[in-house]
Amino acid sequence: HVASALSREEGEMVIHLRTLRRVNGVPMSVIDHYLPDLEWWPALQQFHSGSLHQFIEQHLQQPLARRQTRISARRAQAKESRLLEIATHAPLLCVRTLNVRSGGEDVAEYSVSLARADMIELTMEH
């Protein structure tokens, strides 16, 4: 469903980055970022830590705005368990977001964040 979220054809190339967020050295979430603009790749290769959105705004002059957030729950699979240092089948919060270029409607990023349910609370401001 990455292709449909990015309004791309199945099999079309996109940039995929995976980030691991830690708090005090403890893994909190693993985030898969999918970006359709292949021209961003040279700059994104310099991204190593911190906020990807801040990096994109500072290095590509492309501020992003959140268009949609979907939240669900599921159990951790083996690979996620290893990355997050939790038991297989431990509960995770799955947060899927669509982000657009500020002032436009073109989807600039689709992300899927898997966060440890035992260590996170989400607050939605509207």
C-alpha cells in the first residue's frame, strides 16, 4: 500500500529510509519513511540522526505539513522485536502518516512508525 499512499504505480522507485528512535539508549520506535521525490536522494544520504522533517526543511527547503494520521495496534514481528529489543508479539502502536509539501497537495512522505506500546503515549492536538 506504499505505492497507493504515494500515488505511484506498483514497482515505481521511491526512497526508503528506516530510522530507529531511542530515549536514554532504549529503542522506542522504528520508522519507515517513503519519499517519492528521487531528486532528494543526494541530500538525504547526509541524514544520520535527528528529525527527518527538520533535515528536509533545512537542506531541501521543503517544509512538510501533516495531512493524515492513522493509528492502530498490532503485535511485533520477529525483525521488529529485535530492533526494539522486545518480545515477539509484544504490542505495538502503528502510526501511519501522510505528509505533503507545505502549501500544496503533493504527497512528499508516507511513514509507518511502530512504537513500543509499553513506553509511549500519543497526544493529538487539533
